[in-house]
Amino acid sequence: MRKTVGIKRPIAVLILASLLVGMATFLAHENRAFGQERRTLWWGRSGSDVRLVQSTLSNWGYYKGKIDGYYAYSTVAAVRRFQRDAGLFPDGVVGRKTWEALGFPVIARAQTAFRPVTRNDELSLLARVITGEAQGEPYEGQVAVGAVILNRVRHPSFPKTLAGVIYEPWAFESVANGLIWTRPISPTAWRAAQDALNGWDPTFGSVFFWNPSKPVSGWIWTRKIITRLGNHVFAR
Amino acid sequence: MKSRMRWFGLIGVALVLGVLTWGGYQGRLSAGYRNALEAQYQRDFYDLINRVEQAQVTLGKSVVSGSAAHNASNLAEVWFQASSASDTVAHLPLKGVNMAATRKFLTQVGDYARTLSLKTARGDNLSKKETQQLSEFEAEMAKLARDLHSLENRLGIGEFRWASVIGTPGMISSIRTRTVQEDGPGNLRVFGDINQRLQQLPNLIYDGPFSDHIEEIKPRGLTGSMVNQNQAAEIARRFVNTQQGFVYRVTESRKRTAGRIPAYPFILESRNTPGRIFINVSEKGGHVIMMVNSRRVTSSSISPEAAMDRASRFLRENNYSDMIPTFAASLDNTRVITFVKREGNVVIYPDQVKVKVALDNGQITGFDATQYLVAHYDRDIPSPQLSQQEARARLSPMIKVENSRLALIPMDGGREVFVYEFRGTYNEDVYFIYINAKNGREENILKLIQTPNGELTM
């Protein structure tokens, strides 16, 4: 009789341990903040986007607490103070307007269901890839990367839609390694994407770009090189 | 002591089992992903075969058809199947294989068929040469279908799985843009072979947007003599400094660009204003092709009307005469205004220039004359053979016409057509309808998409 008790306990421990590990795995998958489609944040939420709000508010002197990623009392109070100063309704909830006031544009949605404005969707997608591919490049280099993507849409050897070009397997490193989902869109990339969509093209119709200091195959050098901007070579 | 040891042992076993559970979970997760991915790729691949075969069959029909009206629908079907096939090729994980020629082939077959479909829809029969071209396309399509089937056989018996292409480690770092050798690895080699064969096809010249001659159109607006880098730098400096109160110096001169419009790029910076200006000055004629200023504009103090005046004045100062605004949009405290040329009472749409005005101080922070410099030349504007009334009679009764004027519009394949432009509304939406001023044919319809800050200025 005693023996059975002795066996039961370790089994309970085992089950508990595996449950814990399993749960940790789940949480690791579920809790990832997703790119620029900003969540609405309120009391009780947690994650890297909460940390972003906390660090921004702390830089601006609204938030004094720890940057721990938990949306609790002190964060709510800081957000309220910020909203009051920004002329927003102080509800302590970070929604679209508050995100924007904090300097993080939220993806603009089409205006109405039956009259869609596709260019807004294109703008955020393009800005996202520019951020992923050309962060730290000079401004014209960022416009150029946007222009190359748009030139591909008009080129017979590439897909005919912006999403088709961007999500083509292995076409862009930042899509392949997930950087476009994790890097927040930079304000510069946003403006560069606007300029590219408005037709500015510093590359004269290029459809390829690469960084010559990174390993690339010899094939790419057979293309006609048009110009060099920042760290990228542009070719068609 | 003994019981403590036993506890450590048990915790150890618990951890091992925990890791095993975790590993099992991960394994099942990745198997799930792999299967979902494989299903997608299999679907894309079989769609591709299907579309290529359909395109081949319909190409054959279009060759033997004797009815222009019936052929219009055959050719439209070729267009749909071939361009869908081109898109589908771009979905497949063809790692390490250059598919540019294959996709170009499929796009061009579709585009060519579309051009002929329009022709036959007007009642014209295909020429001998066009029929010949379609029959050559059919033969190529047949070879393509045959090669795809050879890979399909291996997929069918499970010798090859698409998802296995994804699983290779280390592929991400080495692949950037569309790098790669001509012949892909292993099972994908068949695609490399296809592409090599299609690369040998001669250039295709026809009246569509993907015709090979489009790439070779010489810019007509580049008039004047050649300038060297120093002269170009002086032109860039003057162009930027014509704006009152700004003093910019050239801080970087870059190597001349190759390509359709050889140009000298410069960077200009100012001591008292933030922002870097990037500017391209053409080697031939020393024209400013485009300019962008990286300055972030954070406030608006001048009105859209004042911005318009500012942009118009700027164009006049830089020898762009008779330019009229067609569209303006506000974005992040800047206003982007599109201007086109007007000759007499005719609006010349191909001659287009864009100007961007900062709404904080009226500075010109962007300029783009690429289209103008490619398209502009001294044209002989014909006189219309249809009266405005006659052209208007060709419009659909659904449209409520608001006004009209004469215009020259760019068409696919680089042609320009002389038309009446009618602006009208249907269901509160604004449409522009273009009626050929010579033969009354409806050449194009544009629908104005309302954007929050954009407005027509005509």
C-alpha cells in the first residue's frame, strides 16, 4: 500500500512538469506582438507593444515605473496623463489615435467597405519592406528600394501585384527571415514609400538591388548596373 | 539522504520527459506546417500545369479559328490562362533557379493575346504574321507542358516534395533578391532547363505594355548638348537655390548613372536647414530629372492654394511653361501636385511633372520630370475630325457628362492618341472617358478613386 503512494507522487510531479513546459511553449507562440497591426492596449495586457508604450512614455517623462511590459495601474495613469496633454479622451486605453499620437502610425484601413482605397494597404506593405530591407540607408536609398519593388510590378518577369512581388519566395531577405514582421515601420520608410508610390524613382527603372558586401551569386552581376545608392547596387 | 537522491532523480526524469513532450509538440507543429505548405505548393504546381495546358489548347484554337468575333474570346482565354500561369510560377519555391525568361514568356504570351483579342473584338482578322506567332507560342507551350509533366511524375510517386526545398538550412543568408545559378539543384533542374530554352526566344514587338520595344524607347525630351559633372553640379545647385532663403552646397558628387537617361547624382546640404537633397541631372542637356529632400515636415502653415501657386511659380522659373495642374494630394504636411503640358487647347498627358511642396514653409521638397523628359517633343497637334457633339454621342447614356476637352493620352506600347476627354459622373463616382477624335473609338476609361486628401484640380 505504501509503495503505491510512493510511485504516485513522482507521476504527479512528472505530469505537472510536462504541463508547465507545454504551457510555456504555447505562451511563447501566442504572445508574440505582430508587426504594425497594433493591438489596442488596456489594463491587464502584456507584451512587447506594452513595453514600447512604456519606454516611449518614459522618454517623454510621463511614465516613471519599470519597463516590464505589463499594462497595470502606473501605465494606465501615464497613458491618461499623456492623452490629456495630446488632446485625446483620457480613457487610459491605447487605441489607434493614441498609437498615432505616440508616433506609431497604425496601418490605415480602407475608408468604407464598398469604396476601397487600395493605396493605403500598399503604402504600409511597401513601407514595411523598405524598413526591412533598407533601414539605415540614406533617404534616397530607401525611396530607391520602394521604386525597385514598384518597377517589378510593371516588369514582364515579375508578378503583377505588389503583394505578389513582395511575397515571392526568397525575393526579399527580410520577408524570408521575418524581419518585416518584427521591425516597426520607421517614419523615414513611411515617407520613402509615399514618394515611391507617387512615382519618384532614383534608380531609372531598376528591378534588382543588392548589397555587394554580402554574399550574392555571380549571376546577379550579369545584370546592367544603373547606379549605386548607399550600400546598395541597383540594376535592371 | 536516500530520499533526497531519489527526488533529484525524479526531477531529472521529469525534465527529460518535459523536454520530450516539448519536442513532440514541436515535431507535430512543424509536421503540420510542412503538410500545409506542401499542400499549397502542390496546388500551385498542378494549377500551373493546368493553366499551361489550357493556354496551349486555346492557342491552337485561336490559330484555326476563322471567325474574328469567336477568336476574341479564344484570345481572351489565352490571356487569362497565360498570365495566371506566370503568377503561379512566382508562387513556387524555386530556390536557386532563375525563372525570369519563363515568366516573361508567359506574361508576353498573355499580353500579346490580349492585344490581338482587342483587335479581333473590333472585327479585324488576324494577319498571317500574327497567326504564325500564335502557332509558335503554341509549340513552346506544348514543350513547357511536357517538361512540367516530367516533374509531375516524380511528385506523383513521392520522389520529390516541394516542402523539402524550404527545409534546407542556411539558405536565407545566401539568397538575396533573385540571385542564383542558371541550373537549380536536383529536382528543380527541369525549371532551369525550361528557362534556358525560353531565354533563346527572339524579342517580341507588338502593341502591348510588355512588348520588348518599350525598354528601348529613347527619351525624346532630352534636348541640348552634353554637360560634364562640374556643369551638372552647378545646375543642381542653382535649381535648389532658386528658392529664397535656402543656401545648399553640393556635398557629394556620385558616379554617372547608366541606363536609359545617363545622369549625374548629387547630394546637397545646407548649414541652416535640416534635410539632405538628392538630385539627378541628365548628362545630355543638363536637365534636372528628379529631386527628393529627406526633410521631415512636421507642421502645416500654408494653404493648399498657396502651395499650388508656389509650385506653379517654381515650374515657370525652371522653364516649364504652359503647365496645368491635374491632381493634388496632401500627405504628412506636404502637397504633391501633378502638372501636365497644355498646347493651345489640348492637354498633353504624357508630358507630366510632379512637384512636392512642404506646407510649413513652402519649400519645394520634391520634383520629378522623368516622364516629361521621356515623352516631350514638339508635336504637330492635329485638328479633330469629329466634333465635340459627335464624340459625345458615342458615350454611354449611363454617364452624366460634366465637361470635355481635347487631349493627347499615352497608350499601351508607347503610342499617343488624340482624343476628346469627357469628365462625367455615375453613382457619384467620377469617370474620365476618352473618345478618339479621329474615328470616334472609345480608347480608355479611367475611374477616379477618391482618397482622403486628394483632389482633382481641373
